[in-house]
Amino acid sequence: MGKGDDTRTAILDRGVRLATRVGLEGLTIGRLATELKLSKSGLFGHFRSKEALQIQVLDAAAERFVDEVVKPAVREPRGEPRVAALFDRWLAWTKSNSGPGGCLFVASAAELDDRPGPVRDRLVALQKGWLEMIAIIFRTGVTDGAFRPDLDPEDFAHDLYSVMLGFHHAARLLRDPRAEDRAHAAFGRLLSTARRPR
Amino acid sequence: MGKGDDTRTAILDRGVRLATRVGLEGLTIGRLATELKLSKSGLFGHFRSKEALQIQVLDAAAERFVDEVVKPAVREPRGEPRVAALFDRWLAWTKSNSGPGGCLFVASAAELDDRPGPVRDRLVALQKGWLEMIAIIFRTGVTDGAFRPDLDPEDFAHDLYSVMLGFHHAARLLRDPRAEDRAHAAFGRLLSTARRPR
DNA sequence: CCTACCGATCGGTAGG
DNA sequence: CCTACCGATCGGTAGG
């Protein structure tokens, strides 16, 4: 790993933080360069287009997301503990990137949903991957006998993500102190619907 | 109503549409002026700052939202029919401002949640008003005996809005054809929890 | 409502 | 990785 790679890593790290605050569109090359004490063209050389920078920032965030949210959850036992860990880690991720920040993917979703192009395509792929990960984790719980086998894992993933989006909105825009309690309550109701009766 | 007022109305109308597509930050004076075949400074004169334009665009959207979503719902009988009408109208609003577009308030939420200032303050006030409207409509249903009196109307409002946000994400970013079915199913579950047992 | 203009910043290029 | 630069666009002002 040479010096160029270090610089690249530093750029992407800072880029994730900046984009989380100001959006992927607000992530300008000039501003990012100033924050890193690089020249604009020096930074630009690492990418070649703003679009490439945006996509690589999304990928860098996804990598961190897997490390901080997905991997720790998958270490938990299948079924409820694993789903609960996924949910708690997601809340922690959103709060930690959150003073200020929030979740880059949620922030980008509304920003990009009407702007066709490779950046949007990448975000869509990442979000579908995330929903699929939730569905897989639910499915292993079905196999283990923890969850009802007649439920659609993708429905469950959609419903769980709705709870997360509701939390993000209440906590980050409205600064509602009850946001987390409500998220936990909604999660509990979702789980009790999914639990296999015995 | 003089000619100046007509122009103003036309500007705000177009501004709502443009901001829904490109965000409140992407709503530039120059672009809006070009679309309306006005000079930049001619348009600018109606407002005096971009911030004032953004706030008035939010207010104009809120006015339309009340006409298209809230008022028709309130004409329905209290309890379930009224809540169901509110939900259906909201879905229709999001879809109609949606080819392309979506809901300006949802789009602005993630964009502004980290940018303190009067525009954010206005959006927060409008969103709190919307959640309060849901809570009030729920409360009249409690009074009428349709909904459980031991539920917190603001919890209900939060949970209903979570379902809406989940729909927005699935429909607009992921273009998921099952988004609407899932939203209706989640709404049905929410209602069955809220229904007063008899 | 207009033309004409301001300084700042944008993404990107030339050339080293 | 840099300086120096390009044309385009930004929010906003002067003056009418």
C-alpha cells in the first residue's frame, strides 16, 4: 500500500463524512480538497470525474456499513438475537454518524430518486443488497424454527426498513426524543407478528 | 389580484415542481427563471433571497397538500374511513407528484436534517403539523369509540408515517412494484392493532 | 419587470 | 501531487 493509496483512503473517509452532512451533490471537489489541504486538481486526479468520486464514496460507506452493522449481527445466534442485533447496530450506525450526519444511504435516497445515472444505479444496488441481507437473516430464522414459515422474507425486510426510516426521520429531522423508544416498540410488534407460534 | 400576484403564483407553482425533482438546494434562481422565461433578477425581485424563495415554495406545497390530502380525508366519517382516506390520499399525492417527483417534504427531510436555518425550521414546523394532524384524526376516532383509548395518538402518527416513508423509499428509489401492496398490508396491520376490541 | 454587472465557486483541463 | 487556467453558473446588486 503506497502513499497514493493512503491519500485515496483519506479522501474517501473524509468524503463519506462530508457527503453524509451535505449530500452527494453537495460533496464538491473544491470543498473536499480544502478540508484535506490538497489542491483541487490533486484530488481530482485520483478520480477523473465527480461521478466516480460519488460512486466510490458510496462504496466506501457500504464497506464500513458491513463492518459496523452486518458482520457483528451475523456473529449472533440465528433467529431473534441476530435480527435484534442487526436492528440495534443499524440504530447505532445512524446515531454515530449522526452528530451531525445520519445515514448516507437514507440521505442519498431522496436526493437521487429522480436523477437517473450511474450514481443512482449504484445506490439502488446497495440498498437492494441491504434489503436482501435482512431477508436472508430472516430466512435463516425460519429454517431454525424461530419465525413463521408462511411469511415472505422480503415483506419482512421492507417492514423492518420502514421502521428504520421512521426512526431516521423522527430522530434526525424532528429531533424527537421519543424516536428511539418508538422504533423499539415498532420493532417489537414486528417481531411478535413474525414469531412462530408454539 | 394584480399581474404581480399572478406571476408570483406561477413562480411558486413551478418552484414546487422543480424543487420536488431536484431538491430545495437544487432549486436555483437562474434555472427557475429560465423555465419561466423570466430574467434572473426579475424573478429574484419577488423574493429578495433564495432562502425566502425556498420557504415560500415549502408553504405553497403545504397549501396544496392540505387541499389534496387533508381536506378530502376530513370529509369522510370519523374513525377508520377517515384514517384510510388520509392514507390513500397521501399515497396518491406521492404518486401524482411522482412521474417524476415524489413528495417534496420527504425529499427535503434528508436534505435539510443537518443544515440549521430558517428553511429547516419551516420544514420541521410543517412536518410536526402533519404528524399532529394524523394524531388529531386518530383522537377523534378514539372519541367515537373506533380506536383503543389506551393508545398514544402521537405513537400512532409516528407509526403511520413510518409506513408512508417505507413506501416512498421502495416506490421511488427502488421502483419496487410491490411497494403499494406492502404499504396497504402494513397499514392494515397498524389499523387492526388500533381497532377497539368489542 | 429588464440589462448589465459583481465576486465566488463549480467541474474539469493543460502542462509540468 | 502542483500552479494556472477555462467556460459556466451561482446568489445577489445597481440602476433603470
